[in-house]
Amino acid sequence: MRKLLPYSITAALLLCGIAHLSIAQDKGDDADDKRKDVFGKSFGEKVEEAVDKGCDWLKKQQGIEKGEDPAVFGEFRQQPTYGAGEPHRYRFARTAFPIQALCKSGVFADEPEIVKAMNYLRKHYKEEGVIQSLAGNVSSSTYEDATVINAVEAYYISAWEAKDRGLDNIKKRQKDGIKRWGTEEKGAKEAKKKKKERNFKLSKEDQKICELAVKALEARARKAYGAQGWRYQPSGRGENQPDVDISATQYALLGFKCASRLGIRYNKSILMDAFHLFRTWQDKDGPEVVRKAKDADGKAVEEPEDKEPKKDPNKGTRVYRPKQKDKARGWSYCRKDHHAERDLTTCGSMTAAAICGLVILRDEVETDPAMKQRWSKVEDDCDQMISDGLAWLVVNWTMAENPKLGTYRYLYYLYTMERLGMLGGVDYIDKYDWYMEGADQLLKLQQDNGMWYTKTEIEPGDIYDTCYALLFLKRAEEGIDRPKPVFTGEED
């Protein structure tokens, strides 16, 4: 087993700051054995039963709304608008997000619900509606563009997995009673270790969909606060009254990361502008923490004050700096132009979303020769921002609610934590097993019919909540390719 030299915060609340995300605590082989005991057969069976019920319920929600296209999932209930006019019905999101959740949960790509939904995207996700917003076409938004490209990838992953496992014969699957490919992984590190190199090629039609999604994401970027970000609707309101938020910006970056995995190019300089937005919007101050050294087995090591910084054993360039001070600093949904007062509150979901965004953009630019010079000027700042952001999460730790916002968009918070954990290959955030805690909550919250519904989401909230839950339980996010060392500290 590969061992890193991690650092760990020890205080009343243990604090993990991940300057370069990888394994938040690598506690040695004994800890891995204990983790396998925790994720034993009975727990794994409960998770898979919950996923089965959730997938069955979600598939039944396709085409239930009268007057809507039969490929679209869920029933749109009236919701408060963010201004005058008809609420956006998010037809692409209500089609693409279920594709992503179902396919990543192991539902086969040739099942009728998936085929119908994919054909809807192929027919309606066109430039006339996505970019030009011409009447008579289905319109789109930042969130939907990112979700569409992830849905296409998930569809091809499902088809590839079925063929690779010898499960692409529908009649044989039905005869053997096989409903889904794959079973629950034991942890983030296990998932990374077992990660396959999936070789598939998109059809020309689906390639065009993904290229259009990237084009749309580039077009929707807007200037704000001397930087650049995203919100959901096509047009912004200018530099003096910027209409951007952390959530949509993070979704855009998830879309760009998916594009990279699919070999679709985009203008990476846009990532640098997004970085400056994250830097501008992070809390300016927070509780101070001091890094303490631990050895590869997580045991405390005394470090003299004048100890020379240690070189990163992975890259030979990054250095560990014991005694360096970090601050617990998070993010809110936005800093201005808010819909409600809570949008200005630093909270768990937005802090996790910002950390994910930073990890994605860093991974995208740090090995790109064209971006090297620009990135070298802010690399240390990015590391510190990530470290401080995770510090905020652990100081405010809970997986039972959205920190600082309670039940509001709670399952969205769990979904952001899943992305954070899987993007970095993190099983533990310091002493906290984020997956075990979150999965335990989801198993309790699932309704008898299989759905999850908190009534705190935009409509149709039952569709989105169920997708969030499935993606969390199946650890659906693709991890970052290059593991990073870990920093933490101790509160003064």
C-alpha cells in the first residue's frame, strides 16, 4: 500500500485542510481492514437495495406530466420565481440528470427509459435553443449544459460496462434476473484503485451534443468582480451588477472536466478567471489553525520550530510546512445579487462546491504547458484556499444537515460532499467517514416507494433529490487522475 506523509489537525474539533486533495488520512493497512468490516455485506446489501428501489421509482417518473414530452422525468409543480415570468422548467435537466444518476447507478443503457431520454437530447439539444434561444426550441442553462455532457458520458460508461461484464444481452440479463451492472465500492481509495480505462467512442451525433454543451458553457461565462463565473440563465447583467454564483460556476467546471475526459477541447484560460472568482468570494477571515506533522501511520511527530520544510514525496516540488497557520474560511452561494438572505450565508454545500471547483480547475491547468506560467503565480494561493475551505467544513462538521443552513438543500449538500470525496480519493476527512455518515442518513430518509424528497429543492424536487441520493450512494463522480499530498493543522 502506498503511504503518504500526511498532516493532521488535532483539536476539540479535528480539522483537515487538503492543500492537494488525495487521502485525507492514510491510517495504514489496519485501518483499511477495519473499514472493510464497516462496509460489510449487510451494509452493502442495504445500500444496493436502496439504489434498486430508487432506480425503480425514478424510471417510473418518466412521462408522468400531462402535456409534457414523454421522455421528461417528473411533474413540474408551481414554484416561486426569481422575478417576473414563468419559472424555467429545466426540461434538459429533468432528462439528463436522471440519465446520469441511473446509468452511474448501474442501469443498463439499452433500457427503454434511457433510450427514450437519450433520443430526447439528440432531438432537442440544438444550437437554436441552447445558444440562440429561438422561440419553439427547448432552452437551456448552465446547470443543464453541464448535466447534458455528464449524462452522455454516463450513458457510454453504462454501455461499456455492460459489454465488458458480458451483460449486453438483454434476454440473458432478464433470464438471470440481473437489474444493474456493478456493486457498491468499499471506499474512495478502492474505487480509484479499481478504476478501469474505459475505451469508448462517441457517435458523431453525441459528439456534437457534447461539443455544443462546451460551446454553451463558454458562452455563458460572464464577468464579475474582476473575475468570471456563471449563473443559470443565458444572459448576465454586466460588471456592475454581476449575476453569478458558486453553484453554477462549479457545475460549469464539472462540465469542462467531463469534456476533458471525453477528449473535447475548450479554452482553458476561462478556468483562471473562475479561480479569481473563488479567491474573491472566499471568507476573508476565520479561526486560525496550525499545522502539525504526522507520520505515514497517522502518529504525531514532534517538529522543531526551525525544521526545514519537507519535500513532497510524490512530486518532489511541493513542500510541507509544519507550524504554518491556516484559517477556516468558506463560501456562500453569492456575495451580492442574492435571491434570499440565506444566499449570503457561508454554508456547507457552497464551501464543498467551491473546493470541488478549485480541485477541478487546478487539475485541468497545472499540467497544461500553455497555462504553466499563469498558474505558477497562483498555485500556492489555490492550495491555501483549499486547505482553508476544508478547515471550515470540519470546524462546522455534520452530515446530518447542510452546515449553517439546516435542512435547506440538504441532499444537494450530500451530493457536493460526494464530489469532494471522490474527486480527491478521500475516504476520511480527518476522523470523519463522510460516506458512512451520509449513507446512513440517506438510508433513513428514503421513502417506502423508493424516492427521496426533502421539499427544499426547485421543482421537481423529488426527481433532483432522488438523483442526488443515488449519485452519493454509488460514489458516482470520476476521481482526479493525479493524487496529491495532504495538509491539516491545529486550532490555536
